[in-house]
Amino acid sequence: MTPLLDTTLVLTIASLIGLLVVAGALLRAWTGWLDFKRQELDRAHPRAGSEDGSDLGTARIELADLKERIRKLEAIASGVEL
């Protein structure tokens, strides 16, 4: 009969525990990195909570500007003078 805890079983269990420790550390590092990137984005583009709809208004103005540029480019492409 072989002993209950032979070397192969001990090495297997130790390897699995080591793998779990490394996976846990990597998961913790990944979530920390994601939090860091989220903070970077919040610093670069702060949300305007007190200004009601200012972001929406800005987006609408930018969209209208883009539509105007597209209209002008289409007119140039078709050879029409504005």
C-alpha cells in the first residue's frame, strides 16, 4: 500500500494552491488597473451634474456642425457652388 500523502499528491495540491494564489493576485491587480483607468477617464472628462442637459446640448451642436460639413463636402463633390 502507498502512503496517504505520497509526493505526487503533495506536489499536485501545492501546485493547485500556488495557482489559485497567483490567479487571485492577478485578478486583484486587474481590478486595480481598471479602477485606475476609470479614475483617469473621470479626471479627463468630468461629468457635469449640475448643468442640466449641457452635455446633450454640446453633442447636438457638434452633430449639427458635422452635418453641415458633410453637406458642404457633398456639394463640392457634386460640383455645386454654395
